[in-house]
Amino acid sequence: MVKRVLLVRHGESEANAGEIWQGATSSPLTAQGRYQAGSAAERLAGRRFDLVESSDLERSLHTAEIAGFRPRVLAGWREGNIGVWEGRSGEWVETHYSQDLARLHGDYDMQMGETGETPRQVSERGWQALAALVGRLEEGQNGLVFTHGGLIELVLWRLLDLPIGRRRLGFLSNTSFCELAFDGEDAAILRYNDAAHLGPVSFWAGFTRAGGGIVIDLIRHGVTQANLERRAQGRVDSDLHPEGRAQARRLASWIGTTDEVFSSPLRRAAATAEIAFGRPPVLVDELMEMSFGEWEGELWEELEASGRLGGYPRDGQDIRRGGTGETWEEVQDRVTGFIGGLTDTYAGRRVVAASHGGAIKAYATATLGFRYGKAQLLGPLENTSVTQVAIGPDGHPTLATYNITHHLEGLDD
């Protein structure tokens, strides 16, 4: 059975609010930080956690306490030591260390603040703490950790083996959740930067948009009968199941407003968009699901039993699905081409694209800089989940959030 670990960034600290660099030094939560922790607590209350741990720094411990937990405290979960940058304003660090800051995303062996840790050291320390926690969990159990944004990002950088040189994951919101799954030797990110309890637009997406960039919410369609039956559903068209329509209505109650709504022309995606936003979407062929060729409409279980899948998907080979369908790389290229074409027209705005699990995940992996062989490092997208991408004025996309389903929490209660 799968083991799961939920990594939670602390609430806003006084240093965060004052734009002060903080690493291994302590800083108390602000009133806003306490509110954020309380909001996160409401979501955590309905879940069972078998082991709970925290950084030993005040801002993480206080977040855990407000959320109703008494964690095991471990220094391994603390934020990186940033040397002489500790306690300095962002403006001061930028003025005196602009060259080092420019190197930071391309040189993970550079000591931060002259005398601090390197990003690689922080990554390894965090990974060791995570591996130790996973080792203490039994099969099917869940772990919870209250820690820090920089450490979480660097642990995920190690897990994903991301290319260095520029940011590919968006900055983590205070009290955001990052959920990981461990199945034997395999690990995957199920959810990234989920601070949906604070609103539908993540901090990083809002920051990017304010700077003249574009925010795109990629929404997987609501559930269909084929989904429930576990059939290969690519270009086969179908309507939403009644449960899928209910999911889209739940999405409408949370998602907020947008400047434009695009959709795949397949009915399950277009109906999801229209229910969620109250108007017909602009239909775009590039947002269609991957074609599964001769597998279309077949039960995945029967395809596996008959041997028609070959080594797919376990061997990680990017084959043409169903013999006559598409490859992962082809889907990446067409979705990337469409989204990249939006940047000039919608600069400073927020748009929505209703699409499909395979197409959205293909684009997410392209944003992270890898091909199909590493696609299993991102978990499957849930129906009506929201994945937010922020593209700055430089044209470089970052994955701001992944697989957010806050609107569905408690649906079965």
C-alpha cells in the first residue's frame, strides 16, 4: 500500500511580512499567519495522520500548534542557513549580492550568504529527513510535516531531478500543502502548492500577473461514465456523468472570475467549463485529449490482460498509443504551442483552459523540463482539478500549483 506525506509550509511570519530574508533564524507568526494556520487547520481536521513532525523554528511550530498538532520536533526540517543574508532586507541583499542571487538558480553548490549552506546541502538534509519519516511509516499510513518553503522546494527539486538554470516550480504560498506518495521505491507528487483555503489564485500566480505575466488555470473535465468504468477515453466524445456535473458546480462555487474561458471541443470538457463559468467557452482543438488510437473505448483492465498494452506504461517508453494514436511528446508540443500563443494577448490577465488529464499532465511535464520517461513523478489528475501555470513577461512558464481539488473536499461526507 502507498505511504503518503503532506508537507505544509508555515504561516506568514513577521520576517515574511517585512520582506526580510529568514533562513535558520526564528521569526514569530503575524496575525495574518495565525489566520492562515487556522484556515489550514480546518482542512487538516478531517484527515488522519499517523506521524507528525515539525521544524524546530518558531514559525513552523506555532503553525503546527494552531492546526491542533503536537509534532515531533526535528532540526533536519529547518530552513536553510543563509549566512550573512539572515535578517537582512530583500533590498539590501539585492544591492550587495545581486551577482550571487543571479547564480542561485544555476549553481546549487554556491554557499548562500557567503557562510551559509548550499542549496544542494539543504536538499540533501531535507531528503534525509523525509526518507527517515517514510521509513517510520507503515504501509498505508500518512505523515504530516510543518516546515519551510525553501526546504520543500529543494526536496522536490531533488525528487524531480529538475534542470537548473531557472525557476520551474512556483514559489510556495504560506500554509500551502505539497502531498507526496511513496510506493516501494517509487515516489510521486500528488499535489503541489495547495493553499486553496486562502483563495483560488496562488501567491506566485498573483505575483506573476501583477508583474505583467499571464495566469492560466488548466481544469480537467468532470467525471464521465467511461472514467468510472476505467475505459481508455481520448478522442471518444461523451457527456458528463451526473457526478461530473455536480463536480463542475462545486468548482463554480470556488474558482472565482476569469478574463477568458477556453476549452477542448470534446463535450465533457466544454460542459465542465460552461457549468463552472456560466458561459460557453472558446473551443480549441489543441486542448483535446491524447488520441489512444485502437485502444479508444476499451477497458484498461482488458487491454492489460490481453497483452495489447505491451510494456506500457511501466516501461516509460513514449509509444504511439494504440498504434495509431499520439505520443506524449506530440501532446506536449501542441498544448505548449497553444498556451505559449496566449502570452501577448492576455498579459496581466487570468484565463482558463478546460481540458483533459493526459493533455494537462503532458503540459505540466513540459513546463518542468522533462519528457514521458519521468511523467510518473507527477500523480494522476483528479476530475475538475485545477493546475495553475504562471508565465512571466520573459515567456518562461512555471508550475504554480498542481492538482488542486479543494472544492471537492467533504463531497462524500
